[in-house]
Amino acid sequence: MSKRVELLDHGYLRLVDCWGREELEDAVGEESIVAAARMSTGKGFLGWGIEETCTTCDGSGTGEKSRGFGPGSLCPDCQGRKCRINKPGDEKLLRYLWENKHATPFEMAGVTIEVAAPIFVFREWHRHRVPFSYNEMSSRYVPLPDLSFVPDPEDSVKRSIAASQRNKQAGVIEGAAVLTLEAAHDLLGEEHELLRKIEDLYQRKLRAGFPKELARTHLSVSRYSKMRASANLRGWLAFIALRSASGAQQEIRVYSDALRGILAELFPRTLNLFSEKR
Ligand SMILES: Cc1cc2nc3c(=O)[nH]c(=O)nc-3n(C[C@H](O)[C@H](O)[C@H](O)COP(=O)(O)OP(=O)(O)OC[C@H]3O[C@@H](n4cnc5c(N)ncnc54)[C@H](O)[C@@H]3O)c2cc1C
């Protein structure tokens, strides 16, 4: 499992802890959800279905003419997954829970992650309150590292064009020029220069004896900070539903997408159910 993902220009997301596993062979993290739901009958987790090579397509995932579906088309039985569950197990209960919004068992699993991201990303992230726990590094106690997010010129132009076409609130201001690559390079070059001046002033304030809590007052929200964030699976799925959506800002979406990838490795069946509905 990839436990650390590098993101943006200086950020990362790292898995710190995961819970929801029963001490079972091949446990991947979802057994506790089923076991919690079964408290009502006292039966516990009974086991996942047995996955076998799909006999309809002989594990190719796609068809052959002789089988009645073309070479390029997906196998109607396994839908291209090349295998299928021949003896249904607790996937059935997991699906029932998910589809009927029996949500509390999904609170029995979860993850803690560590994230380095620009402060403006944390501003959005910290709006997610239930059931999240956060601890962030404090620039009252340690100077912030000299790392700031600066947009990429090509990406800025691409997003400017897309935003003006969509005419969304999150786009360009009324009467704005068409952003050219040259203008983006010039302005972002100025931004790099400004960030150097900001850092220089920060270091001079620190050396002059300003307490760290006052030396930081001119720093921008593009500065990187670090935090740990912890939540149960239900909470993370609510976060991903909002922050991996197309309307979310790209700079938080990349973190949400990376987390989604990690959760898909830890809780594959639940993430499949989550994706089916989207
Ligand atoms: C694309 C996008 C744009 C946004 N734009 C803005 C913006 O312009 N300005 C802005 O201020 N915010 C903005 N937000 C933040 C948004 O308003 C929410 O604060 C954020 O998405 C967290 O969602 P939440 O409240 O569901 O999360 P949480 O606070 O974690 O709550 C989770 C769930 O718990 C329940 N809950 C929590 N608190 C209460 C409560 N007090 N009463 C009843 N039920 C509760 C609700 O069911 C809620 O969905 C934006 C979010 C997105 C995704």
C-alpha cells in the first residue's frame, strides 16, 4: 500500500493509523463494520465471499465472438473484473447497510493521516467538524518552514479559460483580461519574488526578537503548514463526497483524491459501494 503521497509543490498526505481490522487472515479493514452491525444478532463477522475466476469469460474480462459478446465488450457476468464472487458472504450485509443508510457501523473503522498543505487548504479542510479531530503545528512555537504554494503558469491559464467559459462565481472577475501564458509567467515570477521578500522579513523579525506569534503576522495563506487529521470512515466519505467533487478547489481536491485512493486499498468493498452511487 502506498502510505505517503506527494502533492502540489511541497505537500504530502501520509497514512498514520487505520482501524477497523479484525485479527483475521487477509483482513483488509472492513470486518469491524460488519461485526458492529451483527451486534444486533450476536453473530459477528462470518466471512467474505469466495472470489473465483469468472467462468463466463475465463478470466479475460472481455468477450469472444463465440460466447455471444464481442472481443471488445465487457463480460456480462463479471463486468470486466475477471473474477466474481461465487459464494456470497458478508458483502451482502455490507451492501444492505450502505444502501439502507444504516450508517453507524461505518463509524467503527477509520484512519488518521498527516498532511502538509497550504494554509488556504486547511481553511477549507477545517470546516469539516463532525467527526474530525485535528492537531496542527503551531507557528507560535516553531517558525513555519520556508515553503509556499505558487500556482503553475500553464495550469493557471487552463483554469482561467475553463472558469470564464463556465461563468462560475469561482472564476475570473468581470472585465478581466484573457490570461496569457506570458502574463501568467510574469505575475507568478513576481509572486516568487514577493515570497522571497516575505521570508526575508520573517527571518529579520525573528532575529530582531519578535515573538514567533508576532513575527508571522505578514505571512500569506499560501504558506505550508502540517496537521494530523483523524476521523471515522463515515466522516471521511462525507469529506470526499464534497472535496473530490468537481466544484471543489483543485488544491484540496488532490488531497481528497489521494485519501480516496488510500481508503480504497484499506476498505475496498465500502469504497466500491461509495463509488457506485456517485
Ligand atoms: C465547493 C464548496 C464551496 C464552499 N463554499 C463556502 C463558502 O463560500 N463559505 C463558507 O463559509 N463555507 C463554504 N463551504 C464550506 C461548507 O459550507 C461546509 O462548512 C463544509 O463543506 C463542511 O461541510 P459539513 O457542514 O457537512 O461538515 P461538518 O461540519 O463536518 O458536518 C458534518 C455533518 O454533521 C451535521 N452537522 C454538523 N453541524 C451541524 C449543525 N450545527 N447543525 C445540524 N447538523 C450539523 C450535518 O449533517 C453535516 O453535513 C464550501 C464547501 C464546499 C465543498
